[in-house]
Amino acid sequence: MIHRPGVVYGSKVREGSGPSPYPQLDEFMLMIWRKWSQSVYIRQWKVSTNDQGAIINITYYPANCRYCFNIGREHKSNGTYWIVNLERNDFCQKCFDVECRGVSSNLFPLPSFITNSLHKNDECGKDCLPIP
């Protein structure tokens, strides 16, 4: 099995390039990244769901923003990725650099206005976030 960063194994994955199906979360993450790079954009995203279809996490792969919390600066060549955990309502940064492999930033809480916009009050309840 090939292990991919940010993928929860035993889950279903949907992925794409450019904006994700969750524009409010995209804008929030872009706001965070713009602290380090004004030219940042979403290069790729992946949504992992459990067997019941509830979203477990969304992994973002930004372009033009390689800031790493572990080294306190941008990496020279390797990129970073950000995992938004929708079970815990938090997010963290990880990177592809060998020096930082296995290390993640502190967990940052998602603001309530983001979690409220994501967790639709539907037949699944607050624990199910449907993929559009």
C-alpha cells in the first residue's frame, strides 16, 4: 500500500485541483496562508470520508506558500500541506521535507463560523458533512 500524506486509510477519498467544494473553508485557509505569501492559491485538495460517508478530513496542498512552523521559515524547495480535521474541528500544517517528515505544527482550532458553515443540519446530524 502506498501511504499518502493526509489520507486516512480505510476511507474513501475525493480529490481535485483548484478550489474545493467548500468555499468558506477555502477562503479561511487562504487568509491564513496569505500571512506568508500573497500569491498563494489552492493547488490541490483531498476529502477523506469514513464508510458512512461523513467527512473525516480535508487536506489542502497550497501553491506558492512553503512556510513551515517546524523551522520557522519557508522551505527552499519542498512544499507544505494542511490537514483540516472535521472530527476534532482543528487544523495543522505538515511538510514534505525530509528534515520535517513526521512533524506537524500545533493544532489550531477552526473558528465556529467555519464549523457552523460546514456542518449542515441535515438527516446525518452534526457529525455528517455531505460531499456536494
